[in-house]
Amino acid sequence: MSFPISRLACRPAALTSLALAMAAVFSHTGAYADEASADTVVVTATRRPQPLADIVSDTVTIKAEQIAETGAGSVVDLLKRQRGIEVTRNGGAGSSSNVYIRGANSNQSIVLVDGVRIGSSTTGAANWSAIPLTAIDHIEIVYGPLSSLYGADAIGGVIQIFTKKGQGAPAVTAFAGYGSDNTREADVTVSGATGGEHSFGYAVSAGKEKSDGFSTARPGLTSYNPDDDGYDKENVSGQFSLQLAKGYEAGALFMHSKLDSQYDAARAGAYDVRSKNVIDTASVYAKAQLLPVWDSLLQYSETKDKGENHTNATAAGYSRINTKQSFITWQNDVQVGADLLQLLYEHREEEVQSNGSNGVLNRQRDTNSFAASYNARRGANLLSAGARRDNTVYGSQNTGSLGYGYDITRALRATASYGTSFRAPTYNELYFPEYGNPANRPEKGRNAEIGLRYDDGVNALSAGYYRNRLTDMLVNTKPCPFGRSGYPDGCAYNVNRATLEGITLSAATRLAGVNLAANLDLQDPKDETTGKRLQRRSKKHGNLTADYRIGALKVGAELEVSGDRYDDAANVNRLGGYGLVNLYVTYAFSRDWSALVRWNNIGDKQYDLARYYNTPGSKVFAGIRYGYK
């Protein structure tokens, strides 16, 4: 089957008609269903818990049981099975990775851990390989621009990671596993909550993962070395909450993750080249119900992204770049009848410390933000609106959003939304010697989308069309303007425009005892200035999963497919499409004990996510879990 997306992308009406037609077919046949049910509660779409049935934004929730039962090896492996998401990785689970939401760059989306933004101010992206899967309870993905809620960088969407939370009776959960490449993994969580008027909730998790890995590079890469490139990852996280009185709560959260990974570097010889990365998050908060209709949250949080590279035994082979971000957030939720008014103030301070570039990156910048949003329901009509102003060192940025939903029936809803967004220039794009330019401006986005959601409690479907137009894109220009010598790849300047356009479909159902789920993306992420497809993005990709339970035994299969991509902006170096099949089995010995066996890439398919970098071949992993709840 072929998909003429390049021609359809030029005609939004054609794409819209296709989305609506496919949605109508699926909803009438009852052949598919969305994995997230209407009674799922999500936080990220409105910055407070809301039923999915009251959310206009396109949202996916990856629940704790999905993470536990499918046995994903990393956060990146888990995300790439979701609709609207593509990934690249320079090797195995410990290697540098990027996550693209709806075709947007990795630095055009926000990553949160328990409401706290993480990432590097020099690259603008989160270090995905250093995020520990063992600490995660569940994940929410909200697609589309959310700058009116979260500020800079929310062009493609927001991914929020929630760590494990204490609730119920005291409990211990643990997991240990072993697999290919001498991969070892173990984690343990202690959690619970006391009862009474002054209840205390707690959850503390710790985990470790180590692997000998495989060679990340292939012949052809200048830094190729045939040795195995392993990694060592360890983490600890915790959540604590205290009910001071009815309507009053205080708490603290933290996460620490450290990744030590090997990679190949040019002229390294026998030296053990490696990178060391640390992610730290910490926050304290107080919640108060100041009036029956007024809830207030005050929170202080910090995140640190520390990165070191060791390429040889000399001082010249050591480099370090650390980012520290501090946040003060004051959020007020006011009930106006059945409606919700939200008022927000946020102060963000970014600080970078580096041992290189003669200290030019050692800078600090502040952002002060004010935002308001309003959510209302009138019978079958659902309305959301928001506006935000971010006062920054690169000028004041105003963003807004407007969304509308209409319940055609109890099971079928149509949605439409429009939103603006922006991405802040990174420290590298502003200040890096011979590359950055202090005059660079933020990238701007304007997104419009429509969608249909069907959910009758048994079968459901989501189908949507989006068109996100980006201006002032920061790209590498070559030669550099104004006579600057520049780096070999050029300099960063606001010269390009891009359009991210596509259709996203997802569905699942239970048929003859088999749970089926599928998603498909048809997209055209294009650089409008050059007419080329954006680097490392395909025009079509999708997933199909099936699982069947027989008593205590559950058997599952996954199919992941992707079209071709280009490794470079000039669309010269083509990366072929691929299809991968994975299998997994879980067996519950008792209420508290279960076993997992997972076999990834059973056909030992060789495929490319980045040119000259290897991807995992056929791999097997098995583990034992205790006390999952």
C-alpha cells in the first residue's frame, strides 16, 4: 500500500476528509478502540487532574500496568510505540537519543518529571537515555502546542513522566532481570500512606541497570571502533506528602539518575571513551483550599542536567557542561460555577556552567511568566481558552490557545483547536563561539487541528488532522553571514520556515478474547525554505499490538513499521524503512509473584535510525517481579 501524503499535504481539505472518512468507518464497524478510556484522569493537558472526557487536547496515557507487562527496555523504547512519535538513537539504550512529536524537533517539545521541566539549556533537549524507566509510574503525552500553559519550547507537545507515589497500605515491590549483552536490571520500591486526619504518604524507589552493550558505530563513521559500548545507570526517587488539615497539603519530591555510557570517538586509541550524565530534580510544594471555590498551589523546584565527556586521558579530553534551572510556580484554580478559571505565575532561572569555550556559555537568564486559562462545559459543548506572556531576555513572547469540543453522541466527539507557540534560542544558538548569534530570535509556531474521538466503553478510536506552520526556524546556515568563519556545519540563524502536517489514527479493540491496538501516522514534515523533508523523519510510521490472556498467562506481540527517512537536511543520505516484530510473555505465579520474558526484533532485522550507527539486533530479556500493584 502507498500513501500519497506529499500531494495530500498540499491540500488540507483532502487530509481532513480522509481523517473523517476513516474515523467513520472505524466507529461504525466497532473494529478498533483507543487504549485510554474516557474515565482516565490526566493532569498535563490542563495542569490539574481532569477526566479525559473533559479534555479537548489530543492526549495519550501510558499506564503503570502497560509499562510493567510489556517490559520495555527504556523510556525511548516505550515512547516509540505511541502514535505521533518517532525516535532516533546513536546505538543502544545508553546512547544519545532524540524524540520527535508530530515531526517537531527534539528541542521543540517539553519534558516534565512530576511537573518539573528537565533538559539542557545548551541543546534545548532532554537527555532521554539518562531518564530511568524503573522509577516511572506512568506517562502522559499531550500533542500540539502548549506554550499558553507551559511557555517556551512546547511546539510539538509535552511529555510528562510521573514517578511512583505512595498510597494505600504499606507495600514493597521489586523487580530483577537479565538479558542479552549481559544486561542486568533491578529495582525496588517501598510505598504507602497512613490514615487519619493528618495522613502521610511516601514512596521511595531505587534501581540499577548495567549492560555490556554492543558496538554503537559502523565502519564508515570516522570514530568507528569495533568494541562493545556498554552503560551503567542507577537512580533513586521519592515522593512525600503530609495532609496538614482538610484542604491543606505539603510535600516534597526528588529524582536522581546517573548514566555512565561508552561511545566511540576519533583517535581515542585504547582509551575508554565515555560520557557521564546526571539528572537531578527536586521540589517542595504547598496546596491550600483558600475558599470552597479557590485552590492554590505554591511550588519551588530545581533541576540539574550535568554532562561530562572523557575522550582521552589528558585535560584536553575532558569537557563539562552543566545546566541548572530553578522555578517558582504559583497556580490558582477558581471554580466559576461549573467552569474553571486558572491563573498562573511562574519564574524560571537558567544557569549554565562549562569548562570550555573560554567561559562564554557561563551565563544566566530569567523568565517571568503570567498565564490564564478558562475551561467550560455547556451540555454537549466543551470550550478551553488560554493566554500567556513570557518576559525574557530575547523579548516578550505572547501565546494563546482556543479549543472546542462537541459531543455528537455519548460515544462520539468532534474537536477543533488553534494555538500559537515558540521555542527559545538555546545557549549554543546564542553564544557558542563561531556558531551562535546573540541576535537570534525565538522560533514561532501556529497550529490548527481537528479530530474525532469515539469511545463506547468497548470500542473507541481517535483520528486527527494537524497543520503546524513554523517561522524563524533556527538552522545551520553555510557559509555564515557577515563574514564569520563559523563551524564546519555553519552558524545558527533564523532563516527557515517549516510545515508539520499530518494525520494521526489510533485504535484498539477486544476481539475473540484478543486485545488489539494500532496506530498510524501519515505526515509531511517539510522545510518550506528548501522544499526538503526534515531530517530523520519518515512520511509514514505505525504500530500494531496484540495480546491474549489465558488464566495467569499473557502472551503479546508487537509490530513496529516505519517508512524511509533522510539522515541529512539536504535529503541525500537515505535511511531505509523497516519493520520489527517483538514478542513478550508474562505469567503470574501468585497474587504477588510474576515472571516476564521479552524477545525484541525476533527477525534480527538490521535497520538504521542514524547513519553509520548500529541498532539492537535480536535481544532477549527475562525477569521476576514481586508485589506489583
